[in-house]
Amino acid sequence: MKAPNLPDDFTDYAEGLKRQQDAILRRAEYQKQYEEWLETTWRGRLVSLARKIGNSPFIVAIRKSFAEGEDGIAFRITSLLAKISLILVVLFSLRFLAMMLQRIMGTEYEVTEEIIIERTVSGKRRGKKD
């Protein structure tokens, strides 16, 4: 005799299959809407372009060099270029922020230094050349 609160095994199996089929249909509908979004909107075209660039042979070679580890020469060159570009980005960002701060303040500071030397020349030395 079965307990009244326990579900039937076949019913659970059938419901599980139905849920799997519904999930597959939802996934297919989502994929269809996503492909339509990629083709019709400018953001979708940007995503497509980024994927094409990411799958280019050059980028694939860089990804493989990173996967090989620090032993490859491509990894070393790429990591050096990444470090240099990061430093340049920080420098340009600081320059940009300084320019914006200067525009907000509205003044430009300029350091000038003038040195005035006064010398009196006696009558005897006026005619002589040094």
C-alpha cells in the first residue's frame, strides 16, 4: 500500500520530460530573439563586430599564448605591451582630468621669474671692452 502524499514515479518522469521540452523551446525562442536583436540594432551589430574581432586569427593566437603560460615569447611581448598601454592610459587620463579641472577653475597658473640686475658703470670702464 502506498502513502497518499507520495507522487507517482511515472507522473514525476512525465512532468520532468515536459519541463525539459519547455526549457528547450524557451531556449530556442530566446536564441531566435537574440539573433534578431543582433541583426536589427546597432548595439547588436557592435556585439557581432566584437565577436568577429575576438575570433580573428591574431586574437586567437594571443589567447593561445596566454594559455601556454609564461614560457612563450608571445606571452612576454603581449604582457609588456599591455603594461605599457596601461601606463599610457593612466597618464592620458590624468592629463585629461587636469585639463577639466583647469576649465572648471577658470584660471591658469603660470610661474614666471624675472631677475633684474642693476649695475652702475663708472666712466673709466665705459670706453673699455671686456
